[in-house]
Amino acid sequence: MNTAGRRTRLSRSLFALWLCCAPGLAMALTTTLKAPGAPEDVEERLSGSSSVMSAESNGLTKPQELIAAALSDYRTLVQVMYDEGYFAPVVTIRVDGREAALIPVLEPPRSIDTIAITVQPGRKFTFGTARIAPVAPDTDLPEGFRSGETATTGVLRDAASAGVLGWRDVGHAKADVGPQKITARNSQAKLDADITLLPGPKLRFGRLTVPQNSAVRPEAIAKIAAFPSGEQFSPAMVQRVGTRLRRTGAFSTVSIREAETPNPDGTLDFEALVEDQAPRRISLGGEIASETGVELSAQWIHRNLFGNAERFLFDARVRNIGGEEDIDGAISFRLDRPARFGGDDNQFYLGGLSRDNQPNYSLTRAYLGAGVRRTFSDQLFAEASILAEWNDSDDAFGDGRVFKMIPLPVLVEWDLRDNKVNATDGFFIRSTLTPYLGLSGTESGTSIVADARGYLGFGANDRVVLAGRVQLGSVVGPSLADISPQYLFYSGGAGTVRGQPYESLGIPVNNGLVGGRSLLALSAEVRTKITDTISVVGFFDIAAIDRSQFVDGDSPFHSGAGLGVRYDLGGLGPLRLDLALPVDGDTGDGLQFYLGIGQAF
């Protein structure tokens, strides 16, 4: 045998020895999980819960780590089966053929090539006895907690939780779960559950301790919280106290924590824990349309202006940059003072100065006023205010027309959308009733405006969403010539009918165009996800305007339709591009495009 041959055999032997001594460089770990007889979704849940099945992706490669993962899987996989209603499962975990539970923890193998998990589910159990007592009146127990229904640990937890919440809802703040007797009858595949509840005494609210380390004054926090000392304990009331504090925007986190033990007089004290939000915020926005050009906006917010969680908003915008009309803009402010008349009642002051150069009129407006806001829930609020307002307009009725008014707007907003910037379910309604008293020759009247939107999602993750919008408007009282352009209605553009030029539909007057006294606008969209971030939208808009108080079948109208693309930006909503063409009417004949952030409605 020559020297070269001996060297080749020696190299092969050394390489084989090296592989044996370097298990980390040996063949990749093979893991399998089988659950014969179990439904596919149960097997998927087992696999997703297993530490062994995710070992490599989590960087667990050492034998000690893999053995530890296998040992933890016994408990994990059994719990998964309990949650699915299988109370007699058999879990086998073989590590290179050896049962993982029998491998000494302090003497793990030098390498591991395969881990095979087998779960024998056994029979699915149903409830035999399903009892929980005593139960408070009107307690809503899970429907699955009854004899004959599939028995799962999830249903047991839900039943116990519902029982405790039922007692807390009627004033028993320290209600708890007492002795539990859970018996599995394997031969009959039955689970007997007997849960005892301990209601504890009925309690009243005691004192609320407020933080001293917040930039918001302690007395202001107490006033905003409006803690119901002396009233019967209620979890909903505790939540409302926290909501009042969060609603101010002055705090990044709010927690209302109850004391461990009640007071001897039957009251329960609470502690408010807050973290301050950054007091100032600046935000910028922009939108582009084919005829009105670029609109830029900016906001400056102070969340704690005078130390009592006052919210001050300064808003500025510039419009018509590169558009067909002269550049215009507006500045405005609003100061909200929380809890001026109660925990849910704010006082506010507002004012503004604006110049609007629209295709059919120009309007200079100044106003100053004050009002109150009542919050009924997180979804519903109302505002009433009184303003002093001055308008100077140029339109088809003439130049330099001055209107002096005292408007008394009443606003109601009800928002049940699942997402305010990209809704897939729910509805939104906003309506404003504005009676106004005319001064110095200005006619008195009443403006009515309503905006209603609805959303309905279909398919997995709401991949298809139907969205609809109705806008109504009417001015009651003065004739068309005696109404400020501020209260009149036009149609056309992104806010009403896409595909028609901005404010192109109105009432012909003196070779010009003025707004109507009434408006009816309808919009419909079909939004379809192509990917998780990209959607396409088909839409149709139609609107009618009339010189009388109400729109009817003979009112002039126009419509438009088109396609759009949305790119989801997360919390900001989608980046929106709409392309639209006229369908009916003679107010437009070309392609219109709209670019902005957020859905069209």
C-alpha cells in the first residue's frame, strides 16, 4: 500500500472521529409531533405550544436545553389537551428513542438527533355535574358550563370568573373563588365540577388617594376623577373614574387600584396611579387634489396648560397652494377645561380667523365663543356653545356682504367604529343643529347638518369591507340670498362626489354659482385587501343640491365613480390615492385624483 492511500484512510478516520466529538456540527435536529385521532386544529395548537417544536428557531441547540424543553412540554401539552376537553391524554416524548422523562437531567446525552412527540388524546370529556354557587342575581354564566356540554378548563375558568364578576357587580368587591371539587370519570369521559363562591360583604366606596408626583395638581386630579365616595361599589364606576382621567390626555397611563382589605365601616379605599404624558405635541398634515392643489396643516397641543389638565389646541392651515384659486388659510384655538361642572362635563373656549377663497365665493370669518361638553360614554358626547361671529363675503349675490350673528351650535357625535382611522365594522354619526340670531340686518335662521357612516367586513380578517356614507344638510328660515356662504352647501370633490370638480354643483345666480339651502350626498365603497398592507377600492358617489329647504326628485345632481389604492400606515391610517371620473351631471368631464392620509370616510 502506498503512502498516499494510507494518508487518505487516515484522513477519513480523523474526520469521522471529529464529527462524533463535535455534535453541534453534526446533522440538524429533527423534531416531529403527532396526535393520532385529534382534530387538525388541536394538533396545530399542540405544535404551536411545544417548546421542542420551536427549539431551533428560538436558538435552543445544546442537549441540556433540548432536554429541558422536552420536560416542560409534558405539562404544556397536557394543559393544551385539557383546554380542548381531553382529560385523559397520554404524552410520549422520545429523545433519540429514549423517553425524555427517564433521561437524568445531570447526565444529558452528548448530542441529540431526533425528538419525536406523540400525544394520544383519548376521549373528549363532557360535563356531568356543572355547579357553581352561590351565584348573584343576573349573573351571566358561560353557556358551555352545563351538563352534557364539552368540558374544558377554559369553560371552568370562565365560569369561576363570571361568578366572581357577578358578585362584584352588585357591590361585593372582595368576592372570590372558594373550594373547588373537580373530578374526572375516565370510564364515562365525564368531568364533574363543583365550584364554591365566597361573595364577601357588600362594600361602599371609601377614599381615593391621588398622586403627588404628577404635574397635574392633586386637587385637579381628584376633581376630574369625581370619585363616588359613599356609593355602593361598582366595577363600572371604577372604570369610569379611570376613563375620566385618561380622557384629559394629560396622562400616558392611569390605574385605579383597590385596597387589599376593606375598612371596618364597610368602605373600600382606592389609589389612583398615573404617569404624565409629554405635555406638548406638534403634528403636521398634508393633502393633494388636482384642482385645489396642496393643503398643509399643523397643530400644537399643550395637555396641561395651567396645571389642571387643561388642553389647549392651536390649529393652522394653508390651502390652494398651486391650486386654481388664491391661497387661503385659517388659524384657530380651543381651550378645554375638564370637570368644570362635574367629572363628565368640560368647559371650553374657542376662536378663529379664516379666509376661504373658493371657486364660487370668498369668505373672511372671525368668531369667538364658549361652550360646554358632556361625555356620556367613550363613544357618545354632546357639545353646546354660544359664539359671536362676523362674516364678510364676495359671491354671485354681490361683494362685501357682511353677516353678524350669534350662533348657538349643538353638536352630537356617536362613534361605534372598531377603528377610527381604518374602520371595518360599526358606525359613526355626527350631527349639528345651529340656530343663529342675526344682528344689524342679518336674517336669523337654523342650519342642520348630519354625517352618518357605516362599515361591514366580510371574510377572514375582514379582507372585504363595505363602507357607506350619507350626508344631509338644510338651512331653515332665510331666503337663499340672505344666508352666509358659510352655511350653504356645494357638491364636488373629495368630501362629497369624487370625479366632479371641487364645489362644482350649486345654484346658478347672476351668471355665477352659489351654494344650495339643502344637500343630500351618498357614497359607497368596496375595500378589498390584496396583501396585509395594500388594498384596492371601488367607489361611487352621488349628491343633489337644491335652493329650497329640502332636496327632491327634481333637484340638480351629479355623480362620480372610480378606483383607489390604499397602503396601510398602521396607526396613521392608510395612504390614499383615488382616481375618479364623472358619471352623471354636466359639472365635470375629466379625470380627478385625490391623495391623502386616511380613508375618504
